[in-house]
Amino acid sequence: MSPVRRCSRTACGRPAVATLTYVYADSTAVLGPLATYAEPHCYDLCAEHSERLTAPRGWEVVRLADSAGPARPRGDDLEALADAVREAARPQDRPAAPGHRTPDPAPRPAPDPQLPTTRRAHLRVLRSPDS
């Protein structure tokens, strides 16, 4: 098997330079730089096929710019990711739909007063009793 990924189009053996992904919920075809790994739901395309790509009627094609090198996470990217994780971890205060009863949350065990703890945001560090 060749280490070079090839274009997914039938009878095209040229090297792939871009990856095509469909977002069915948004009726969007996203064409971006070649993905790091081959995915079963994505299509690798050569330069010619990626330039000539068209989408079905009613669909939008989004072409992502190819950066000159591998993208490295910046500090603000990592902070945004941390903020998104914190937001997802927050309990949701939504009113129940009419006729539906929300289940009671599972009771949490009381912390052991013998073990020292350090509270940091929504995470808790438990110290080993041996240390």
C-alpha cells in the first residue's frame, strides 16, 4: 500500500491535496486542507478535482484556506477550549416541558472530612491519605 493518499474520485490516481466533508444538517460541503488521517466519512481530492468542485443545488461550498504549515494551538485557542469545557460542565437550568417531570439529580456523597481537599473551579483534587 502506498503511503501517499490518492484522490477519491473514480479512475483518478493523482495525489490528494484537500479533504471534502459534507455537513448534511447545514447543506454544506466543506473543502479544506488534507486531513491528517483518512476518515471514512471524508473524501480526499486532488488539486484538479478540488478546484472544480461544485455542490448540489441549494447547498453551499465552504473553502477553507490552506495554511503554509501545520497549525499549532495558540494560547487563546487553548483558553477558548477550556472555557467551552467549563460551559459544558455547568448544570443546565431549563424549565420542564408541560406534563414532563424532571428527574431528581443523584445525591452526591459527602466528602470525607479526614481527607484534605483543594477546590479548583469544578474540579476537586483529593490528596492521598498516605502522603
